[in-house]
Amino acid sequence: MGLKTSRQAKSRHLPVAVANLCHFSFVDGAFVEITGSIDESYLVQFIDTRTHEIVHQAEIRTNHWVRTARQYFTPWQINVIRLKDHQLVFTHLYDCQQKRVYIALESKALGDTIAWFQALEDFQRRHDCQLICSTFMNALFQAQYPAIEFVEPGEAVHNLYAMYRIGWFYLPSGQIDFNKNFRNFRMQALGESAADILGLPYLPTRPRLTDRDLGKPIPGQYICIAVHSTAQAKYWNNPRGWAELVAYLKQCGYEVVLLSREGMHYMGNQAPPGVILLPPGDIGVVINYLRHAKLFIGVGSGLSWLSWAVGCKTCVISGFSYPYTEVDDMLRISANPDDCSGCFNRHPLDAGDWQWCPDHKDTPRMFECTRNISAEQVIAALAAHLN
């Protein structure tokens, strides 16, 4: 009889007299372990069936294992060859149909989570698998995706055929880990990272959010803004920008609601006067404000992605990233052509340095990407959406 296996789907066992057992899975890479009482040597091959390339191969003995360094989705073929007679004793083609697949969103950031989530359902539909997922914001999606099993990050999940982790992964050297990320994530839209890792075409589709309509929160027309973010480079660094913009919006008859949970003062940044401050609380309240708002104006932060997911017209003021970072149906006011921009897409962000500005830190050009964006530019871009 051939080499036995702990998985059966699309596996072939050739009639070779071997009583050892072959265990395999696709959890954090393709994995093979051979156990048993007969001490033999095997050549294990992991083949990408799209290119027919042997991505990795290794010789192992009974009661040893091997795993690929590559962890992003690959339609693998596993071959196990017994070395003493060069017999192919086991082969398996990847097929996760109706099998348990776990996808973990590794980022705690709101924007990352929203930009990446819809790719999970796209993977489930393409492969007809039993999908388990973890995010740091399960409640934001759970009611809208009953076909997905949600677990908490770090929770033990058993009997998996495959597992994939979605994130931006670096080596200790600071270089991108291309065994976990298929391509350079800084050179593509934020949401494309998840599609790449899962082997899918990129479709910038809004995820469905768990929420309930609480009714219009304030009378009259209003606009939501978010002025704060997680690094100074992401702010609109024009010291008069927000104040002038809010004054104009109020002259046009709009109330202005500040959604940033950081409030009026944060890390040396002052929110503009004349706004209604929404106190920190349930994200469902924030979503309700966005559902009834005329539009949302923000910076490179998760609230901009939340606004987009809700379907509110979304305007992003950003110079630290290139325009392709967001989705096409966000209105974006970018850095002026002669100013430095796009450092986020050219350098790894140092999250420990609040004043991170890799090209011009501590010079007169520091944060010029947004410091030189005027309120007049933003008002002109918004004109068509304020009537």
C-alpha cells in the first residue's frame, strides 16, 4: 500500500509498500510531516501549479517535517518521493473546497481592517470553503457575514486545512518579507495587500458593516470631519487650514461635527473652533452620524475608511501617501506638484517617531506635503459636493 495520509482530498497514493503516515496542511505555508516506524528518506517537493516551479524541496526522514517559507496563497502541489527507489509515494493538489480555512487580519488599525475585510468573503466565495476569521473589530462585521465563523485574535482554531495572515510584514532588517507579502505593499492601494496575499484580483468593494439606523442625530445639514491621526505626517499641517475650512462650511449653513476620538487637543494639534465634538463612545454612533452626513472630510486615518465603507461622500487631505493608496471614489486633495510627497509609499513608517518625516525632518520643508495645501484648494475641490 502507498504512503498513508491524514488528508484525503485530491491525494494519490501509489501502490508502494510503505506503512508510514504523511500529514500535511497549508497553515502558515505548505507543510508535510512523515511519521511511522519505518526509517526511510523522502524528497518532498512543493510546486506552484500556476508556474510549475518547484518553489521548495527538501530531503527528510521518517518522523521529520518540512514547511515552505512562502506563506501567501499558492495553489500548491505536494509530491513525496521515496529516495531509495525514487518512487512517487504521495501527491496532493491544493483544494480547500468545504474545508476549514482560517484568515487572520493582523492589524489593529481601523483603516487596514476595513480596507482588507471584503477580500475574505471574496476568498470564501471563490473557493467554497468553510471560512474562519479573526479581526480586532469582529463586532463591526459579524452580523453582516453569517457564513463566516468569527473568532478572537489568538484564539485556538483546530482542524484547519489552510491559514493565511493579512498584514504588512517586515524582516528584522526592515525589508519587506516577501514570503508573507506577494508584492511591495507600499506600491499599491491599501486594500490590494489582502487580495495579493489571498491570490485574488483586487476589487475595492465596501465591506458590509454591522450597524443600526438611530435616526438623524442633529437637525439640519451637517458635515463630519476628523482632524487627528496616528502620526504628524498624516495631519493636514497647514496651521490655518481647518479653521478656515470650518468657518467657510458654517457660512454655507452647515454644522460641523468632529468625529476624532482624540478630541480638541492631541499631540500639539488643535481642532478648529466652532465644531460639535462627538464624545468617544460606541462606533455605531459614529457610523450613524456618517450615514446622515452631507459629506466627510478627513486625513489619512481609519475614520476616512469608515466613512467610505458607510457610503458617505469622503474627502481625504493627504500628502504623505500617493493618491493610489486610497480608492478611486474617495475625493482626494493631494500635495502640490512641487512639494515633497509620498514618503509613506517610499519608506517604512517609524511608528515610534511622532515627528517622522524621512525626507525633511527638522528642516524648513518638514511636512510641506500638507502644510502647503490651502483651505482655498480644499474648498474648491468640495464645491460640487456642497450644493
